[in-house]
Amino acid sequence: MKCSRCHALNAPNDVICSGCRMSLDSTRAGIAAADAIANTPQWAYFFVALCGVLPILTLGGAIPVAVGLGSAGSCLKVARVQSMPGIARFFVCVLITAAAWVVVGFVVLAVAASLPTRR
């Protein structure tokens, strides 16, 4: 059987792909994805909101939207990892959020510095 993700050839009775180590059973993969969403800690949504508000505060733009959505997705992904301790996931989300705000802050300051001043 050929894996639909990495196109590796597997034996017909294989349960896990030899190439990407993902489950070959789409039903089990769907259940695992739904289980990860259901096990998202509630504090993660606070960091998602802090990252998601960046494009709104800066009135849009490609860089704030990319940084805001990317960091929000990263916070969700990190918060759903069950192999890390909860406190480590929390602090990684704090670092991701802080980095996103710093990057957007520098972009806003650079744009403001490049505008001509009134005299």
C-alpha cells in the first residue's frame, strides 16, 4: 500500500508508514486529530487571542498578518503537544507570543521612522 502523505511503499498489513511514521488508517488519524483538538488546554486560547489581535491593532498589512497568524498557530500546536510538560508548553507559548509582539513592534517602529515628519 502506498502512503498518501510521503508516497512510501508499505506492506498491505502495515499499520504505520515506514517513511513518515504516520498511521495508514485514516479513521484513526482523524480520531487522533479530533482528540488533540479536544485536549487543547484553555490557557492556549489566551495566547492565540494575543497573537491574533496583532493584525487588528496594526490595521492589517502582510507582515503583521503573517506574524499574527503564524504565532497563533504555533501556540496552538505547542499547547497540544502531550509529550512536553504543561509548564514547558506554557512558557514556550509565552516566548512565541512575546517574539511576535516584538517583531511587529519593530516593524511598526521602522515604518514610523521612515515616514516624513511635519515641521
